[in-house]
Amino acid sequence: MKTVLTYGTFDVLHYGHINLLKRAKALGDYLIVGLSSDEFNALKNKKSFYSYEHRKLILEAIKYVDLVIPEDTWEQKVSDVKKYSVDVFVMGDDWEGKFDFLSEYCEVSYLPRTPDISSTMVRNQPPHLISNYSDEIS
Ligand code: C2G
């Protein structure tokens, strides 16, 4: 079994997140998501709309996701990679290079970020603008 690991806040889920999770799962057989806790979000200067419990509930309903674990610190990645015998670590390429130190333990892959969508955009734009927006970019 080939295990893939990724991390994130995954707040106000959108198709950019789904694209990432779908491609991450395609790199192996079992996808683990390290979901940022509310406390860790504060360290990332992020305030999520949904609580950790609600973000976890949503992620666990996604067919690409096999296990959700809490992400509480920047430092836990090496121990997580060892604990879960991770073969591939995946992040969107907005993190390019930031986690190359993990290549000592597993493959490290940065996938192209889906353009023009973010949780902040979804939270701030009135719905009708979103539909026009997607019309423009499709
Ligand atoms: N992502 C993407 N395309 C988008 C938005 C996000 O591919 N339009 C990817 C990000 O690159 C990341 C994942 O989706 O790999 C989750 O994004 P966030 O929830 O914003 O996570 P982030 O705040 O980047 O936290 O230790 C790592 C951090 O916890 C990552």
C-alpha cells in the first residue's frame, strides 16, 4: 500500500481543494490529511470559518480522503511521515520548496495550485459574482 500525506486548513471547501485531494490520492492508495487545528490556524494567522470538528467532518466525507489527523505544529511532519510510513508527501506549489527536508524520508511532490479560487474569495464574494466569475474563467 502506497501512503500519501498532505496538510492544510481546508476551510470553506472549494474545487481547488478537491483538485488537490484528487491528484494527491492518485499518487498512491491511501491518503492522509493533516488538518490544521483551530489553534494551529492561529499560528498561521488564519481564522477559519468552520471549526476543526466541522472541517474534519467535511473532509472525511470526501471519497479521496482515507484518514484525517490533527495538524497542531509545524514540526510534526517528520514524525507523522515515520508514524504512518508515508511514501509521498504532497502540497500545492504555493509551498514549493518549503518541505524539501522531508525528501530524506519520502518522496516530496508539489502540485500546481488551482487558479482563481480560495476560501477567502468564496467567503467574501456575493454568490452571484461567484457564478459570473466561474463563467469568465471556464
Ligand atoms: N490549494 C490548491 N489550490 C487552491 C487553494 C488551495 O491547490 N486554489 C491547496 C494548497 O496549496 C494546499 C491545500 O490546497 O496544498 C490546502 O490549502 P489550505 O487549506 O489553504 O492550506 P494551507 O493554509 O496552505 O496550510 O503545514 C502546511 C499547512 O497546514 C498548509
